[in-house]
Amino acid sequence: MSFNEIKQHSKARFKCESNELASIREYVRLKGLSLGLSEEEAFKVSLAVDEACSNLVKHAKKRSLSENGFYICLKIYSDQNQFIVEILDKSQPFNPNSVPSPDMQEYFKQFKRGGLGIHIMRSLIDDIAYFPAKIDKDYNVLQLKKLIA
Amino acid sequence: MQDNRFSVKAIDKKDVSCLYLTGYLDAHTAPQLESAIEQVIKQGIYKILVNFRDLDYISSAGLGVFMAFIEEVREKGGDIKLADMKPKVFSVFDLLGFPLLFDVEKEENSAIVKFKS
């Protein structure tokens, strides 16, 4: 089944601000539970979405393409096999798949800080795809796919 | 900015400062924990125990707070020990291997005992 055939269940828009993160998590968690994810899977997806949105909140202001860009739109799709969250934003494109995973032994040795959000996303999500804005589409799409066990 | 979805309360137990976390620790609330640990360190206390009993959620922003202070605290002969996590919160620490760097104890008392040993 192609992605275009998967049913979109809902969408919601949130301000691109850190105080929206709790609402974003709860929105994703509840949608996940209602569409067949277990409590544990729904938690994992909501944490991954939190990490993606936290990165947007942190970087969007300096990367925003317009004053209207400070919103995050979430779209939820699912079928019996998968639960997909799309995160849409209008800031400068940033593909999380371009960031290498850290060597955690080195990370701890050097007492580093930050940069773990993408690593968490990768650990929790089955597939991550990124579609940057282009001439005929002024928003980026980060697609997080969780297979339904 | 204070957020009522997270709080941190400090109680000194002899030479150990115990921080009790409640609610959600994410990119929005992590600065509150950062301030609380800064306050403890300003008092010259480097034995810090963080009690997670009432913490329901943590993201990488929360983990980053502990990474920000652990080197300085250990250089001063202290430590940041973590105790009493709910399984969901522990799973986030464990996902990235944080128990390799931090002592994570089931109970507060056993963590305090470890400071003495």
C-alpha cells in the first residue's frame, strides 16, 4: 500500500513554543492509543515527537523563513500495520537523517551535552523520512513511522 | 519561567542535597532543574541526590541537565546520584546508556549510603 492510500485521521496546529510540548505529547499519545498502539508504543512515539518538536522550538526562530512560520502542524495517519506522525514546519530545512548517531562511550567520556534528541528518535521509531520545503511547497515534513505490533 | 507541570524541591540531608522532582521534565521545564542544581552548587554542596519518585516524564532535555553538571561535581569530589525512577522514566535513561555514567539506585536510602562508601 502506498502512503497516499493510508488514511489521515486528524491534524492539529501548535505554537512552536516549549510550553506546547506537553500538549503535543498528549495529543500524539491519545491518538496512538485510539488507533491501536499499546501504551508503551504510544509513549515511544510521543517522546520521539517531543524530541523533534523540541529541536524545532530551539532552532526555528533562527531558521524561520517567515513571521508566520512559528507553528508546528501535526498530521496523524494510520492503517492496521502502522501509525504515522507527520510534523510540518516552515523553518529552514534540517534533515535529522543527516546527523550521525553519537558514540555514547565517547559522549560520556567527554561529558558532552545535547544532541541526543535525534538519537532518541531513531531508537524509538521504525522509519524516519524527511521532505524539505521546495518551490511549490513552503513547508518541511518530518515523517515518523511506528509499526503496530 | 515557572511551570506548574514541573517542580523541584530541595531538602538537605546532612551533607547530601536531595532534589525531589515532580511532573514533566522536558525542554520547557529543564531550565528549572538547571537553576535548582546551580543553587545547590553555589552553596558548595557537591553531593546531590535526585529523587524521581514523582516524575512522570523525561526527554533528552532533562538528561542534558545532568550532563551539564556531572563533570564539575565529580571534579569537586561529589556526585549526582539518581534514585526511585518509575520504569518509564528509567527506560529513557537506559535507552542511551546513562546508567554507565550515573549511579541509578532503586531507593533514595541506598543512594545516600553510596555517598558514604
